[in-house]
Amino acid sequence: MNRPILRATVATLALCMASAAHAQSVKDDMLSLGFELQLRHDSNVANSSDERTAQRGLVKAEQIISPAATIALRRAFGPHSVQLSGYVGYDFHTRNTRLDSERISLDATGDIKASLCRVSPTISYSRAQSELGYQLLDTDPTLVVDNTQSEQTYSADLSCGPPIGLRAQGGFGYSRGDNSNLRRQTSDYETYNYRTGVGYTQPSIGEISLYVSKQDTTFPNRVFSGGERDGYTVRRYGASFARDIGARLSGSFGYYYIDVDSRAPVSRDFQGSGYNLDLSLVATPRTRLRFNINKDVQTALNNDALYTRTGSYGVAADYAVNERLTIDAGYRFENRRYVYSGFLAPVADRALLNDKFQTVTANATYRPSQKLSFTLFGGYENRNANGTFFDYDGYFVGLTGRIALVR
């Protein structure tokens, strides 16, 4: 599915949840069931050049109809709590019907307190038509079009110690990604994450953490002659800091050293720094500004790269015109390098090696009542990559209507 459209969908879902809880305090239990219908036009549904789109037997401009149901839940059980958000929908394409696909997302988090310890479990799941513009240009491009991509993550964080002062910290996580198309299943992966560290909390200072983490990623459908599976290991050694500065400014910052070790030869494994910075500023009672920047190593499910080295930054702003009308806009830039394993080396002139991706989005949401809202959204995206097959640009516009049932 088109990346900016997915982001717009997530944004509108968040707005739906926010409107459902408008008359309730943060501590109240809440259940919201919603229904929405989205109509959108995409000028480049294949996220690729004219030539590559034609090779896949697709029509470039498309209209998409997406009905969906949503749920948002917040429930407290004494000192414990649970939160859930979910989206189940289907995309109907008026011209490229072979791209019709379900679109599902689910996120659940918990907060369990026992004596001096706190456990925070998390579950997330997503399933949708894969992004076509990132796949290898196959000898027969039509064979890799139909592909549903799913990702799931299960994790838990643990911290033990007094509310103020030093706390022991740790965490464990498991995630996997799967493709439905046999030609794309070489990119299926499994990842195990481990983390341990120590944190310090002081209201006048903020929250500080020092940690060590290990991430083991394997590709079950890439097997060496000796039976070993292709993959890589990432170790991170870092520190993070988070603080709310008054009621208007909040932010977090993390800096870490990254050490990547691949099982098969690569051009050069990455060793170097990574970082993330998130800032949120309430500039006026009606205006909020956000900024983020990060650099890290990520697993690539949508092509045959072993991993990507990604640096990005984004800015966004939202403004409440009045109690019923809200507008927001954002810009995001990503610079990615795709690192391939010697086990599945890139094919010259047919593989994506690096790209620079830019997205501009804007939304306007009108709420005639607490239960009913309409969002007009649009955006533009542009990618400059290592070849004309992967370079493209396009725009999208759409309208989402939703109704929420609040309890």
C-alpha cells in the first residue's frame, strides 16, 4: 500500500480515537467502536516509473475505496491498565483490481505493577498489500505484484526499583515479517531482541537510561549449503534521556553505538553511531509543533536487501482553528542505503541500492459532532534512487468520513 496513504489512515484513526474520548479524562475507562469510509485518488499507485508500471501490467492512476471498522479501548484494573487500538478494512481498486487487499492493524499495550517492579507488554500486528516500488525488478515483473505483507511483534519491558532513583531495566522482543507471494518469501524474517540496562529518574532532571541491546535477525528461506540461515546481528550500546519541560515542551534523545555482524559477506558491515531525537512544542494554546530525527539499521521486508542504513528527519504542525476544525501538515525526508548479503547479491541494474525519499502531507478534519467527523487529506511523494526504474513521484488526495460509538 502507498506509504503516505497509510500514514494518513493512521493519522485519521488517531483523530477518530481522540474525538471519541473528547469528553473523558485520561484516567477514565473508554471503549470506542467506529466505522469509516475512505475515498482516495492516487496518481502513481505502483510507486514506480511509467516503464516499470507498464511492465507489471498496471494502470498508474487509480481510485481506491476503503471501508473499515475501528476500535479503541482503555481500561484500568486497579494499578494496572491496558490499551488497545485496531483497524480492519479492505481496499477496492477501481482499475487495478489485482491489488485489492485487506488492511489490518492492531496495537495492544499493558502496564502491570507489582511491588517495586513494572512490566509493560506490547503486541502489534499489521497486514496489507506490499509497497510495489521497492521490489526487485524481476525478469517477469508481473509475477511479484500480488503480495500481501504481514508483520507482528511481541515484546515486554521490565523495570524494578523505587519511583525516584535508580532502577534496573530489561526487555525482550520477538518479531517476524511474512510475504504471501512465493517469489517474495526470500525476504521473510524473524528477529529476537534483548536489552538490559539501568535507569535513573528524578522529576527535576528527567529520565536517564544506560543500556546494551542485541538484535538477532534471520531469514528462514535463505539457507546456506551447510544448512545455516542467512542473517545478521546488531549490538547497540547507548544512552537515552527524556523530560517534560513545563506544560509546553517535551522531548527525548538517544545516542548509541551500532555494531553489525552479517553471517554472509557484505560490501562492508556498518559500525558507527545511531541516534534519535523527538521534540514536541505547544507553541500556542491551539498550535503544536513536532520534530524528529533518527539514524539506525532496519530490516527490509519489501526487497531482498539484508538490512538498510536509514537516516531521516521530519517536521509537523497542527492547528485547532476552533473546536470543530483542525488542520495539520508535515514533511519527512529519508536517506536509505540497502546492504545486500553475499548469499543473495544484488543483480546489476535491477536492484534498489540507495534512495532519497520525500513526503509532504496535509489534513483538515471537521467534526460536526462528537461522534461524526470528516477528514480531507492529500500529499506528494518523491523518490530519487540509483536508477530510472526506481525513481518516481506522485500525489494523492482523499476524503474520509467516520462515525464513532462511544461508551
